[in-house]
Amino acid sequence: MRNVMVAMIVVSILAAGELLAAPPKPLKSDVGPGRVAWFDITTTDLARSKEFYGKLFAWEFTAVPGTDQAAEIVSRGTSIGTIRVAEGAISGFNGVVYIQVADIKAGCEKAKALGGTVVPGFPFDLSDGGGAVGLVVDPAGHPIGMYSRTPLGPAPAPKQASNPAPPRNG
């Protein structure tokens, strides 16, 4: 049952926001490890949700390049999240909060050690080089994002084969 729930959450998140295709832009300021760095809200009616949140919190919205299915949330001049169109009904698992961590790889490993699941395809570097994001599902099935201001960096070089060439006779 838990694996089905995790799969449903992952499909919902990825379908709702094409998270892998359009990761959030990193914050310009360092909010510090353990603090909310970014969040995504999903909706079935982007215009109505923008009007609601704009009036409720005085948020402004800017277009996300390449799509009319998402808008960046701006509060007092600072980008703080994204609102995205979801496919299908909204559930309690839609939307993701990203918590800042010092090291994205270490954060994902710690989540696994504590019984969480790292969503396939994560972590990954943001396209502008401004950091990296990870997505995990906690042991109860709730998704939580992690954001690091430091990119993952280059992948480790492949290890050389340790079989030396046989000596030549002759």
C-alpha cells in the first residue's frame, strides 16, 4: 500500500508541475539550512488561484518562460515559489515545500537512512547552476523537497579497470 501511495504521489507531483522539466529558480538570498527556501502550489484554475493568492497575500506573479501552465510567485520583490496547473483533482499531497540544506547529497542520504524514499530522478542541479534540488517522501508518505545553494558538481570519473595488460613475449 505504501509503495502505491508513493507512486501516486510521485506521478501527481511530476504530472502536476513537470518538476523535472522546469525546476524552481533558486533564491538570491541564503535563508539558512532548515528553513523554507521555495514552495510549489498546484491548482486546477491558474487564473483563479493567482487572483485568490494575490489578494490574500499581496503576491505578484511572473510568467515562467516556455509555459502558460505555471507562474512564479513574487512577494515584496522576492521570488518565493511557483504556482502550477495540476492534471486532475487536487489532493492533500499536491504542492511541495523545499527546505534549504547545506549539502543535497547528504540530505538525501540522511532521508533514506531515516526511512524516507528519494524520488527517482532526484537530486539534480538547477538549470542555471544556482543550486540543486532533491525530493523525498517521508515514512508516512508525505513529499518534501530539499534545496541546496551548491550544485551537485561533476559526476565522479569512471574508475579505471585494474586489470593490467599481460606482458608481451617476444
